[in-house]
Amino acid sequence: MFDRTPVARRLLAALGVAALLTHLPADAGRLNERARQKQEAEEERADLKKRLDALKRDIDHTEAARSHAADALSHSEEAISQANRALFELAGDQRDIESNIAALSAEQDKLARSIADQQKRLAKVLRDQYVAGNEDRIKLLLSGDNPNRINRELQYMGYVSQAQARLIGALQTNLKAIEDNKASSQEARNELDEITQEQRRQKERLEQEKARHAALLTQLSSKLAAQRKQAGNIARDEQRLGGLVDRLARLIEEQRKAEAAAQEKRRQEQLARAKARAEARAAAKMGSVKAPGRNPDAIDDDAPPKLLGRNELTPDAGVQPGAIGHGFDALRGRLRLPVKGDLVARFGGKRGDGPNWKGLFIRSAEGAEVKAVADGQVVFADWLRGFGNLIIIDHGDQYMTIYGNNQAVLKRVGDKVKTGETIASAGNSGGNEQSGLYFEMRHQGRAFDPLGWVVR
């Protein structure tokens, strides 16, 4: 064993500091990433929304000659829905940013403690080096001491210098990180202030629209009551919804076929590349031709590429038939009703002088949370005569669930939703006399009794 000389002691101290150095990455750009993701989601929705708008215009044109009192409420009810959805989304953004600020604050504290420790240890290393003097190398070389010991001490000095450099570099990195952290924190607080201001504007807009809606309802109440009782209006409402569902089903099927064709094209291209690569290897092995250089697009072996199964999705494929678990059929008897309340109308029950009910009406308080009954993707989120603010979810396997008369729809077309996720708030839009939710389930466009599928 050898004695711990001043050089060795400085080496141990410096190495101990270096071992403790951990650069804590700041969260700069996290907020920008959130904004980028939101922008991408909006762009992905644009094409589908354009087609849905055209579909809705087509439905409206077929009934242009028929006026309905509820149509006068449509703009007001859509505005109420949009304001509520904006508040819902802003609340989610606010939670995300507050969580981000808390994480940045904790990181700031950790960085500050790390910097303080680094500065303290660096000061000790520099003080020890000053006390030992700066001429250690010359002294050693002229000391006439054991050459092995001189060589060992010189190596120690090199290690000390390297450790000091690493220590100073890490300290500078952490100082930069704390500045980035402060900038990110300030950016988050600025965005939080913007959200607060936007929430205030949306709340004012909501109150104005509610007042306008109440005044319209008062003016139209007698006409609405009369039109609700007309069997022809009820039948047309059901036909309108059925037509919408059929058109949506065709649109979804067209999209599925286009995606399947694109997937098949990619598969054939992969197979062709695999075949060409296999032939080139065989030819090279036989010595007839020189094997070509590696194609960066080629797969790594001769086996044909694995095909996507029915339950596997391409990243941009959305929800497709068969993509939910083992199929929607497996959920029979396991679903929950989408809102809490009183069941006042059942599937198949008589609806005044009009046709029988095609779904359920669940009476519930205005603003009650409406939840998705299963995983799926929103394919319609808009106002429709007879059903007010309406949201339709595609669950794959040609199953859809329909949620009508909402005060607000809180999801947008293209959004993927999970079982039990809040998608709307109950209300009486569309000229409905009671607050609640109209709920339908359909397979291949045909309505069926939801009570056979739910746990009660």
C-alpha cells in the first residue's frame, strides 16, 4: 500500500465529485411539443371533417323545404356546445401545465442542490491544490526520488486535472440547465395566464349563449311542443339519423379499404425487395454475379414481412373493424349505461303517435357527464335536427353508439376514446322537452336494444 499524498487526496476528492455529477435535463420544449401534437391532431381531422360537412349539407338540402322550430335553436346550441368543449379542453391543458410547472419546480430545486454541492466540492479541490502548490511536476522530476513513485504521482496529477475539467464542465452544464429550466417555467406560467384569460372569455360567451337560448326557447315553446307531437316529424328525425349512420358507415368502409389497399401495396413492395435480395444473395453465392450493396430500404432477412392481423393497427389507421379487443361482440352484457339517471323510454316502446323508440332516453340533470360505453373513435360530433348536439362513436365490427340531445359534445371528430371517458354533457338540445340523453346502439346500420348489452 502507498501513502495518500496531496496529489492522491486531491484525486480522490475530484473523482468523488465527478461521480456525484448528474445533469438533470430541463423541460424546455415540452410545451412546444404539446402545441405541436395539438396542431398535428387538427391537421389529421381536417380531411374527415371536410367530408362530414359535405355529408351534413347533403342531408340538409334534402329537407330544405321543411322548416322546424328547433332549427332556430341550432346556432345557439352549437355555440353552447363549442364553449363548453373549449372550457373542457382548457381545463385539461391547465392541469397539464400545472403538472409541468410542479415538475420544473422540483427539478429546479434538485439542480440548485446539485450546483451548491458541486461548488462546495470544487472549492475544496482548488483550495487543496493551492495549498499543495503548482510546481508539483517540477519538484517530482528534480527530487531524485524513486522513478516508479514519480511516474505514479505524475499519473495521479493527470487524473486530477481530468477530474477537475469534468467537474467544471458538469458545473457549467448544470448552470445552463438551470437557466433553461427558468425559461421553461416562465413559458409555462405565461401559457397558464393565457389559458386563464381564454377561460374567462369562454365563460362569458357561454353565459351569453345560455341567455340567448333561454329567450329563444320561450319564444318557440308552443311551436316546439306542437311539432314534437307530429308523428311525421318523429319519423323524419329517425330517417335522418338512419341516413347519417349509413353514410358514415360507407365513409368508414371507404377509408378502411383505402388503408387496406395502401397496406397491401407496402406488403407487396416488401415482398419484392425480399425476393430481389434473396436472388442477389443466391447469385453471389454461386459466383455468377457480384452481390449489390445493401439497400437501406431492404429488410434484414429473406422471410416475407409479417402481415398486420385483424387486431393490429398501422399508426395512422384509426379504429378499424376488429381493432377493439376481441371484437365488440365480446362486450355483450358487460357495458355500462353512458349516464346516470332515470330510464324513461325503452327500445321498442311506443312514442306517442309516431314510430317506436329505437333507443333509450335517460333523464338526467343538465350537465351530467356522458361517458363512452366502449373504446372507439368519434366519427360525428355536430348538431343534427331532432337530436341536437350529437356524438357518434365507431367501435369497429360495424358497431356504433349514438349519444343525442347533449348540452355539449366534448370530443372532436377523429378523437379516440376509452371506455368510461367523458365525451359529452347531458342536456335538452334539439328542442327536447326534458334534460337527459338519447342513446342508441347500431350494428350494420340497424338499431338494437342496448339493455341486452348493459350491466344494470
